[in-house]
Amino acid sequence: MSGDPRLRRLSEMADMVLQARSAELSRIAAAREALKAQLAALEAPRPAEGLSPAATALVSFDYETWASRRRADLNLLIAARQAEWLQHLDETRRAFGRAQVLQRLQAAERQKRGD
């Protein structure tokens, strides 16, 4: 005998929810890491070969002005992704807990039946 079909279906649904939450958590983490990579790329030195010292200074100033604004924007986006990730982490933990409880209930039921 395969046990209570309602418990089995509920466990299958809990596993599907856990998989969906885990996938969403991974997607958000990947988006956050991509933003961090963009931020790190702004720190790479920019070559200014063949320019006069005055032109090099102007190019550097223009780049740093733009890069500062871009860093601020990226930091805001990273903070938003981090908050979103933390929210989804809580949801994923709850889904994991539900799946674990249902698996234990199924195991207890099997043990009680003597399977």
C-alpha cells in the first residue's frame, strides 16, 4: 500500500514549491552578483595613452564623474537585490521546513504500516 494519497500529493506540492522558491532565490542571487561585477568593473584602470597630461586629466575627471554616479546607482540596485534575496530566503526556508515535515510524516506513516 502506498499510504495516504492526500499526504503524498501534499508532499509533492511542497517539493514543487521548494524547487520554485529555490530557483527564484538563485535567480535573484545571480542578478545581485552581476551588479556587483559591474561595480567592480568600474574600479579597473582606464588607459589614456598618447594624450597630453591636460587631456588625460580631463578624461580621468569626466570618467570619475560618470563612474561616481554609476556606482551610486549600482549600490542602490545591489541593496534592493539584497533585500529581495533576504525576503525570498525566508520564503525558501519556510518551503524547506514544510517539505521536511511532510517527508517526516510520510516516513512515520510508512514505519507505522511496516513498509
